Amino acid sequence: MDVKETLKQLTNVLGGSGDEFRASALFADLIRPFADEIETDSYANVTAFKRCGVKDAKLVMIDAHIDQMAMMASEITDDGFVKFIAQGFDPRQLYGADVVLITRLGEAIPGIVTTVPAELQYGEITDTVSVDKLSIDLGLKAETVKEKVTVGDFIYYANETLELSDGALCGRAFDDRAALVSILFAAEILKDKSLVADILYSATAREEVGGPGAAIVAGRFRPDLAVALDLTQAKCDAYNDPGAFELGGGPVIGRGDHSSPAWAERFAEVARAAEIPYRFQAIPAHSKTNAGRIQIAGTGVVTAVLSFPQRYSHSSVEIVDVSDIERTGQLIARFALALRSEDFGSEVIS
Amino acid sequence: MKEYLKVLSSLDGVSGREDRVRDFIADRVRPHATTVETDVLKNLFVWKKGKGTPDRPIVVAAAMDEWGFVAEEAKDSGAIALSAVDGMDPKAVIGKRFRVAGGETRGVISVVSQHLTGKTGTDKVPELRELALDVGAKNKEGGKAAVKPGEGIVYDYPFAEFGDGFYRGKAVDARLGASVLLRLIEEVSPALDTWFVFTASSKIEHRGGVVAARRIDPGTVLTVEAAAAGDVPLQKPALWSVRVGEGATLGLKEFGSVYTRELRERLARIAAKNGVKVQIRSGMRGSGDAGTLHTRASGAKVAGIGAPVRYVGTGNPIVHRDDLEALWQLAKLFVEEV
């Protein structure tokens, strides 16, 4: 699989939390060749099963979220500027940003987040940026804006994926589309392999608003193990703690409440055997991934968290490394191949 | 004007690194000019013989250099340390894409995610010195391999049409004046002999303009440039300076200089007579080439004209084609009639 091209394809389609259907449809197309059964539910969750053919086989859910960060139009000014809501966005990233607004009729209108030139700045607009002072310029007459734009329209960063030096890619929505590419990478390897468990590849909706999509899927299919894939913060110029994860450093295996230490150890064993570099990440309480919601779905699900490093998450210039996407996919595939029935344990105490 | 603006704004030339822009313009104007000269600061001087000869030289000037940085050494992190031209706004570069001037290497400037900083502090703007170019390198060696110290770093936003009649893209602001000058040289026969001066390093203390003034010692100076427009909800209307859609701009003054009233009023009369829409540019707090060019030799009359541009200094400045057309008409009338 061409990881770069697949990531470009997946990030070129827009799908914010609550607006995932376009992105879900694309992911369904991409995973279809590697799955025995596939479905997109009414919540835009994509579920694709690879069956092992054994009756009452255990089920392992490999999950990443399909949604990306999105803004929303909240008001249209008399002059035709669009005010907006941007929860979870850093306002400094938005100042002067290239955006695209999707109208109720599906038209994509390019926009620019307003700025004031340095020579005309006075007082507080020099030193701070807050979203409530910003608006979007569509370059259209006020009456055209009022006709086309509706409060509640989704707004996205407009830029497409860019190749940087040294195997790095840069763009929007890598959180969590890059993890979905790892899943596709693994699914391709596993396509004709025989396994002892069924695998459920899931691309779930609305992680960025709390993860109800993953909870719905886990509650419905009751997996015996669910692995949530997400991205973690990578070292960069302004974040260089000695313990920070390096871009290109390989998969990061979570250990903690949402990430079963026993399964974490199993992932580590597999990584060592396959000579995939990895590091552990301590997750004492909240992992801020879908694992949190999956764990309490149904009557409870054993979860693991797997991630890889990313710079500048939730921006339009997120950076990931191709090797991390591939190695994480490689690790998932090796893990699935190494599964044994006895790994799953039992709830019966005596 | 679209093709002129497109071709010139797409060239890469940060202050002090204007070679590509200068060489391109020099090649284009040679068939139309009487003489074409350059100097050590990379200014370009194009003399065009007119029907008559003025008492003292007439200069029509525009800048060639654009917003951006010069790359310093790669840091241990692999990011490239940067040195900015004057007047760059740190807010405008965060989360934005850049390229090595004239090259394929891409990079971005960013702040760390709020996953690391927490919500508090996300409204605080860092100093330019705290920011660096991330080219995707993982260490110093990777950074050194990607960008050499001294290379120009420019915004990486292509020229495009935008909305209802706007043009956008990097250096649409910085090369707007140069686009008008290039077309004047190609299409207009001046009334009097005219020096068309394309200045270098306008964004580093107007250094090009300083020596250009001494070389020519003008008696009349007209500068053509983007007029920063603040007409967005973020800014109080009293501080808008100029408005998009209201036509070409006539400057009153800049930091350190008051423009020549008689010349401005004459331009306003010519515009009115010919049906060219003009507006007064009121809020110029920064300095332009006009201030330098008319004061550094024996002194000259000076006027500054332009077109209103929103988002000056960012990767996506926008100008409306009607305003640009009005500016072209006004500049043409000046050269043909004054």
C-alpha cells in the first residue's frame, strides 16, 4: 500500500464530528477489499469484519476515529463576514488561516480567517487572538453570503497534504486518519492470512466530541478486546522534554486504566520479535481516546491503546512520519497473527 | 492586471534576495526601455524617454521584496532558526506553510498543540524569535540537509482567484506596485522622461530606496504599493484606513513623512476628470519607500498611490480587480499627463 497516497486521499475528504458520511464512505471503499462483511451504520460508523471461520471465535476490534476537528458558522454579519465557533482549536492557528465552508447544498466555498495588518494594529489585537473576534471572509457580496451560508454550516482547514523532508507528511486531519491508514496497512497484510479470532476494523464517528460512535459499535458487537488507535504528541522545537516521543520513533503502547498492561505486554513482545521499535506510554487515567468509551460499553470491554507520534495536533500543519504509520500497521498485523485463544482469559473465577 | 500580478507575485524574493524578481523584470522591460541599470543593493532602474524632459528627474517607484525570513542554522531539534524582515506579525505565521525561495523544500511554522499547553496560554502570541521552521527533520543533520543558512523563506500560497473578483496568494501585496510599473513600462509613453525604479530591501529599513534616491536625486516621486486595509470586523471602523471596493488609494502621510498636498490634489483632480474611483488612505502608521525616496537626496515632491489590500503581511493577502484596475488607470494618467 502507498501510505502517502492513501493518507492524502483520506485527508482530502472532509468529515468533521457530525459530518462524517463522506469520509466514512471513502474509508469503506478502501477497507472493502480486505473485509468479509462491511457496513456503514446510521451514525456514520464503518465496521468491517475479517472472519476467521471458527464458530464462537473471539472478536478483536481495531478502532480509529473517522471524524476530524471542524468549525461551525454561528452568525453572518451585515457586511457578509461569517462568525464561527471553533471548539478545541487554538485561536493562534486560525489567524489568517485558509478555510473552506460547506454550504447546506454541499458547495465548498473557500475563505480566509480575517487579520489586521501589523501597521494598523493597536492595543489588545497586537498581543492576543480570540476566536470571538475573528470572522471568515469569503470574498463575496453580503447578499450572496446571506443567500448561501446558513448558521451551522461546517468549516474546515482548506489545505491539502504536503510532503516535507525526511519522510514527514504535513496537513490537516491526520488525527486520526493517519491511524486509519495504519489499519488499512494491517488489513492488507492480513487479507488472506488465517487467524484464530475475528477482526473488526472500525472507523468510528465523533471521537472529537466524546466518542459516542465507538461506544455504539462496541456496545453492539461486544468485542473481547478493543484496540484504540490514536496519535500522541511528538517532540518538536518547542516541545523537547527528554521523555518526549520522537517523530519516526515507532508505535507507542499505552499502559494504564484504559490500556490493559497484559495486552500492552503482548504488543511489546510482538514488536520485539518483529524488530519494530516501540515505547510505552503511561496512561494513569484518561487516555483521551476512544478506549475510554469502549471500555464501559455493554458489560465492559478489555481495551488497549496504541498510538504513534505527531507534531501540532489539531492544527492545519499536523506532521506525521510515514515510517510510524507503516510500523504501527505492521505491529497490528503481527499482533493479530500471533493471537492465541488462551490469550483472552476468562471471567469465571472458580 | 491579473497576469502581471500573477507572474510577479509567484516569483520568490525576500528582502535582500530579490535577484529572481529583478532579473525577470529586467528581461521583460529591455525591449521597452531606453536604459536598464542595477546597483549593489539589487535595485532596478529603468529609464524611459518621454516626449519632453523635466527640470528635475521624475521617479515612479515600487518595491520588489516580499514578506518572509532568512534561514539561519538548523537547531538541535531539526527546526530551522529564522530571521524575519521588518514588520512581520508572529500571529500571521503560526500554522502557515512556507517554502525555501525558488526551491521545492517545504516547511511550516507552528506552536505546540494545546494537548501540551492546556487551554490557558493559547491566546498568548509568541515572539518571532521563539518560532522556527519545521521541515519535518528529526534532528540537526536532517535540518541542515534540508535548508542552508542564508536562504530566503517565503509563504507557500499560490496565486488564485478568490470570491467575487478578488486575487489572493503570497506577495500579491508586496508585488502589486511592481506589477503596475511593469505594465506602465510596456504599454505607456511617458509625457516626460521617467525613471521607473524597482526597489530592493524595502522591508529592511528601505535600504534600496536610500541609495536609489542618491543615485537619481529626484524632483518628483510617486510610489505605487498595496495600501493595508483594516476593513474587517476585528478592527474598529475608525482604524480601517482604506476600504476594499472603494478604488485606488491616495496617501496623506506615513511615519516620518507628510506627502505633498499639491501633488495629491492634482492626482485627485485627474482621477475625478477621468472617472477613476479614488479614496484617501488615512492610517499609514508604518513607513514606505516614499518617505525615503523623497528625503535622501536634495528633496522632492512626493505622492503615494495604491490599491486597498486586506490581510497584508500574511500568506493570503487579497486585492479586488476593480481596485487594481483603478490603480492602473491612475498610475497611467500620472505618467501620461504629469
